[in-house]
Amino acid sequence: MAILQPEVPHYRTEFFQKLANNMKKLDIFIFNPLSSTKQSGFKVDFENLIYIANKKIKGILIYNPFPILWKYDTLVLMLHFAHLTTWLLLLTKFIHRRQIILWGQGISVKRYLQEEKQPDWKLKLQIRLADGVWIYTEKDANQWKKIFPNKPIVALNNTLTGVTEMVEYKPVNSKNELKCKYNITQENILIFCARFENNYRRTDLLIETIKQLNTKKYGFIIIGAGKNKPDFSLYNNVYDFGAIYDTNIKRELFYIADLYFQPGWVGLSIVEAMAYGKPICTFIRSEETKQCVEYSYIENNTNGLIFTNIDDCITRISQLTNDEIKQLGANAKKKVAQLLTPQNMVANALSIL
């Protein structure tokens, strides 16, 4: 099997390693140079990657198909209509006779509200030509299964490396001891953990929540860096740790927190929070508040809270009891343990090969 990806960030390595254990041969081809990947803020851990020659012209990707055609029976290519070579390989299957699996979100995050009603016709044509499809989440896979009921389409249930260890994590110190260690004084703590690289995080809602919640009762832990990061030094109830690469520190900070709070553009970071048993707090998907596909993992009032506006946010957080927080967190952790593991992701991937 040959898999084509832009890069292999650290959160994907366990999936590829476990998948490789089930294959006679698995090679991963990347079209982004490692240098650009690291500049984007991704930590790259996977070894033995093969760079594939390519050219990008105004958003169109053309890559050399021959390295992935010579040795491999199955090609896992990206479900992306701007990959011109992928179209060529799909249209010439009758010649090269390789099995082609397309892998992707299956929907545009930025155009989600439109495409969940009317899927993109170009993706529809790609899926029609493919032998099978790996989709990130169950919700989006079900949309394509309705259109192509006889096509092998499976939801991988997108997750990240190390979630099993996160689920099982138990700190040496108590929560109060850790609060003292990091000089955190508020009774209730919300944690935000994401990069501030794009404009879709809704940091305006984050700042507004910081301002409106009782500053003596509610504190905010911020993990992350980026060009669009606000100045949190203006708020005495915010503890800004920047980018953290020390796993032990990060785990202790998550243990201190009661809720995970990210107003917009929630993605794989919520899987990490759920694995630590943190309820997810965010705002409803709308034209103003974009959300990634992992948003579908959140079940309102079951493993998290989805707010309609800032008033709803302040009211519901303020009214949460400790018992309710514990139950929401337990449900979040249970979902990860039962559904969102790399082993399950691999099993789902193999099910249509």
C-alpha cells in the first residue's frame, strides 16, 4: 500500500504505525517538504517518509504518479478535487488496475452548512470513480453512504496518537497541589489548547467569556501560540503557558481544568480534551463560527455544551454544578475509550480493503 499525504504530523504517527503492522508493505509519500511542515507549527515524528516530486499551480497539485504505481497494489490518495494527478489515476484505473481508496473529510469545513445539504459535485465524481473511501467522521460518512449505498465507504473516526495513555492518565499530585504548583487560584478552570494560526478560532468570544465570567471564581489556562494570539496579559484570571512541548506539564494542566473551552474551529484538540475527561464547551456551527468535522463528536448536554450565543454561554457555565461537570467529563472520556482510538481507526480502515 502507498499512502499520499501532505505530511505526517505527530498526531497521526500511531495510526500509520499500527496500520503498517497489518500490511505486508506500507510506504507513505508526502508532497510538502519537512521544512515547511515544521514552520507551520507541526511536530513531525514519523520516519522513512518518501518525498514525491510535485508542483503546485494556483492551488492545483500535480505530483509524479510513477513512484506509487510501480510497487503497490493499493493507493490511498486524498479526497481532494484540486489534485490533478489523482483525477488522472482515477480515470485510468482500467489501465493500471490499482485499487484506489480516497481519504478525506468528505466536506469543506468552510462551506459545511452548504455542503451538508448539497455535497460538492467534484467530490461526488471522485468518489464515484474510486474503489472505496475513508471519511474522517461517522456523520460525514453517512452523507456519502446515502448517495452511494453500494460503495465501500467507512468512517475512520479520526483520532490522535497517544489517546489511550491520556485516558489512563493519573497524576501523582492532587488537583489542589497542582494548582499551587502553577499558582492558579480560581475554583473553576477552563482550558483552551490550540494554535492561533487562523482567524476562525473566534478569539473574540474567548475574550468576551473571560471578561464576563466571575474572574475570582473562573480561571482560564491557555496553551498555544500563533500570529493571531490575543494579549492575555490584560486579564488577571488567565494563565498563558504558550506552546507546550513537555507532555508532563500539559497533562498536569489538563488535570487541573474542569472544562475545555474553544469557541470555534474545534478539531482534534477536543479528542485530546475528551480523553482527559474534560467536557467540551463551544458555540454552535454557523456562518460566523466555523467548526471542523470533529465537532460532530460533541453531544450537547451529554459530553459537552454547545452555546447559541454569549449570553447562553455565560449562563450555562455559571449554572453548572460539580456533579454535572463530572458526568459530562466521564461521558467524554468513555466516548474516546470506546470509539476514538488508533486501533479502532485502523480496524475501520482495513474493513474496506
